[in-house]
Amino acid sequence: MASIAEREAAVFLKTGARVPLTLVRGEGTRVWDDSGKEYLDFVAGISTDALGHAHPAMLKAINEQAQQLIHVSNIFYTVPQVDLAELIVRESGMAGVFFCNSGAEANEGAIKLARKWGRDHRNGAFEIITAENAFHGRTLTTVTATGNPKYMDPFGPLPPGFVYVPYNDIDALRGAINEKTCAIMLEPVQGEGGVNVPDPEYLPAVRKLCDDENILLMLDEIQTGMGRTGTMFGFQRYDFTPDIMTLAKGLGGGIPVAVIVANEKASVFEPGDHGTTFGGQPFATAVALAVAQTLVDEGIPQQAAEKGDHLQRRLRALEDTHPEVEGVRGQGLLVAVAFKNDIAAEVAAAARDLGLLCNNVRPNAIRLMPPLTVSEAEIDRAVEILGEALTIVGDA
Ligand SMILES: *Cc1c(COP(=O)(O)O)cnc(C)c1O
């Protein structure tokens, strides 16, 4: 019989290399492959499975809402999307939401919102400044916002209106602003770029710069939002609010759902400006509501901060025993271990064999992003496995 890899290769467009592993079941932080082997899941669907696998609150919401109403379109009012919107507005201190289905789609809509604001409030300004090593998605516009030539070059012509500056460099941002600029768009911590944490002064200074120049601050919290970095939203580590924020990944706990959140100033959509068929459907928003309510009720973001500190502390101890480790960086439960050489793929493969899933986010760095519900014992075991993996790769 053909393997799953052979079957896939016969019928899929070729967009990416998979890890040779077929997962069939999950519970909490653990997943099992098709041979019954168990793994600690420190990928968590790329920071998506905030409550881990098969969380009772999600299962309850999934069952109840599936029996009630899955989808009717946005021609009609439905209750769960309004409940979720109220929770997001309350928790963020922002003004209004637009639900959609994926991170790229949220950023695409957020870019439309910023351009409309620029047209109406800044003499037609349309340029958006983004950061090098950012990741904002794969649609034509969000891939242009991402600015990575490898992802962009085959697909031109690309939409105009994006300018790139180094991340964590306030002077570069200041120098890039002109009368055509309508917004700055950043991740509070760069996720796909390798878990790059800015200096504590950077984002507050960006907020002040945006206020001084009368341009919008857009935060892409698709990876950092929903408790991942130790606060409900990444910006809540600081004393400011963005003008526009996008959420996806952790929002649905694994169910596809995303949202654009805007403050009063940026709430410039009018009827007919934007729309979606699936976005905000009762099923997805009921599950997302159960996830978000659980995060709030159980204080999970604060726990993620403490568990993240524990994880980073334990990982730093590896620096002493494994000279190939260059350093540890991260915020909350979004953490990377950097190596002196490009051994991340080998380390991730060795860890996988030993029962730990992690992601080689850069050639020289692995990323750890377990469910926010991970236990300290699971963190300790994961670090132990990583140490064993480093010994194997170091000896090879
Ligand atoms: C994953 C991610 C996206 C894209 O989300 P998709 O759901 O894959 O379209 C955008 N921005 C950031 C910061 C992300 O981590």
C-alpha cells in the first residue's frame, strides 16, 4: 500500500515539506502518531492550540453549537459572534471587531481599513511601514507586507504601498515616515522571524511616534495574542493601545477564526466596505468564545507568563552543559533556543525521535510554543528531551 507521503504527493500542489510524521490523536499537551507513539506537542498547531488538545470546554462548545446552528451567513444576526465581540472589546479596551477566517485574511482587511483611514484622514496616504523578518501572511497583499523576497518574487506584480525597515529600530521608522504613510504594522514579538523580542522601550516609542505623526499603529497579534506572551494581548505588557490589532491562531484554540479589532479612531469601515461568507459564523465564534472565556476565567495568560519564565530558566541551564547553545529568547510561552551553528533541523528531528515536537523556525533556532495549559512537569520533561537531542546532535 502507498504511504501517506506517496498518496499526498500524487494529489497535492507542492507547497511545503512536511515532517515525516502522521498525527492522529491528541489530549492536553500530548499527541499520538499513526503507530501509537506519544509526543509532547511543543508546536501546538503553531501557537494555535492554546488550551491543548481535546480541552473539555472546547468539546462542550463544539457539541452544543454543532447541534444548535453551524452557519447561516452574515445576512442574519447570530448570538455567539456578538458575545465574542463583547469579550474581545472588553479585554482589549478597543472599540469594534470584524470577524474572518485566517490570519492573512485579518491582515488583508486591516490593511484595507488603514488605507481607507489614510484616504479619509491623511490626504490619501496609503503607505504602510513594516519590519524586516516580519510575517503577515500569504495573500498577495500580506505577502508584500511580509517583505520576504523568497515568498514574493514569483508572484508579481505585487501591490504597491509597503516600505520595510529593520525591526526594533525606532530611528529607522522615524526616517521612513513621509506624507504618504498611513500606518506602521508590527508584531509585538516576531514569531516566524525567529521569536525576536524588541527592547522594552521600542513599542511604546512606536506608539508615541504614530501619535506625533498622526499615523495608525497596527499590531499583528496573530501569534502573540490570546495569552501566548503572558498577557491576553502582547501590547498589554505596555501602557498603550494600538489603533488596529489582528488576532487568529490562538483565538479559536484550533478552529479557524480570526478578527480585526479597531479603536474608535480607526473604525472607518462603512456598510459595503468589507465582507465575508464564513467569518463570524456561530460555530467558530462559539468555540472561540469558550476558549477566550476559559483564558479569562482561569487566568491562563498570567500562568503562561510564569510557565514561560520557568521554561526559559530551564532552557538557559542547557547553555552550561551544551556549548552549541548560543542563547534563549522569548516572551511567555513563545520561546526560541538559538544555536551557534545551523543545526536546528537536526535538533528538531532528534527531539522528535525522543518524543518532543518542536519547530526549527530558523536554520540556527528552534521554537517552543506549547499549549498554554502545559504543566511544569511537561516543561521539565521537554527540556530534558531537548538536552538529550543536543547531546546526540553534538556527538554526531
Ligand atoms: C501565522 C501568522 C499569520 C498568517 O496567518 P494564517 O492564518 O496562516 O494566514 C500572520 N501574522 C502572523 C504574526 C502570524 O504568526
